[in-house]
Amino acid sequence: MNVILLSDVEAVGKVGDMVRVADGYARNFLIPKKLAVKATERSVKQLAHQKRTAEARRKRLTDAAESLKRKIETLEITIQARVGEENKLFGSVTVRDIHAALAAQDVDVDRRRIVLADPIKSAGTFDVPVKLGYDVTATARVRVESDAPEAAPAPVTIETPEPAADEAETETETPAEE
């Protein structure tokens, strides 16, 4: 009997395949468990229509992802962060920070699609992949720079307080008891 599979069946086929199986296997297992339907003229036409609409939808979504990829790759995302010695950040730049910077530039991307193996912990320029789906991956250029003005940091001086003159005199003027 010819059947159209509604889900993947091991050793038989994948979703949407039209396969020939034993009559008993189809009647007693595949059809009752909703794993397949009998391949009639109507179900074959319905399958062909579903494949066409799925392909058209996939093409439309792939084109939208490619357009978004071009937009992301033309942007340079700048994130201001507090930087210490040797360009090390106080804290780190995470996916949330990159997502917020993209959103500020009117790029709507789900933050779970931004792939960052480890948080960025130093100043500089980094390439961050953004998986847009449908085998489309954009590379966002993220520049992390200091939020402080470029002036050299002021040297820190620690002053030790000297005892007040009044206190020093009072200690020496007290007569010793005899």
C-alpha cells in the first residue's frame, strides 16, 4: 500500500515522503498512530500543495533574512564601557548589551540568535555572529570603547593627616603627678 508519511519513521522515510509499505503495517501501525495517511489522489495533491506553499514561505523568509544580514553587516555597533588598565573592562559586554545596541539602531533580532561564546572583557573590535535562521548568518562588528574622556587618569595621592597643633600642646603641658 502507498502511504504519505506525516512524521519521520525510522527505516521507512521522512515527513512528506510517499512510500510503499506492507498493507498490514500501514493499516495496523502507521495509519492508527497518525504517522501516515493512505496515498489517494486527493492526499497526493494536498501534499504537493503543502510542499509548494512551504517552499514559497521558506524563500520569502530566506530573502528577509538575507536583507537583515546586509543591514547588520553594514552597521558598526559601538558600546561604551568602563575601561581600566591594559584595556580590560570593569565587568563585560554580554549578548544583552549587543542586543540593546542593535535595537537602538532599529535592528530587530531575537537576542538568543546572537552567538557569543564568552562575554567580551576587553576594549577593541570584535566580530560577533548572528544566526538569522534558514542557514543565514550575519557578522556584526562590535566596537567596545572607553566611556571616559581620553584624558590621562589623575594620579591618586593619599595624604596622612597630621595631628592638630592644639592637641600636641595639650599633651606636653599636662603636669606629671608626683
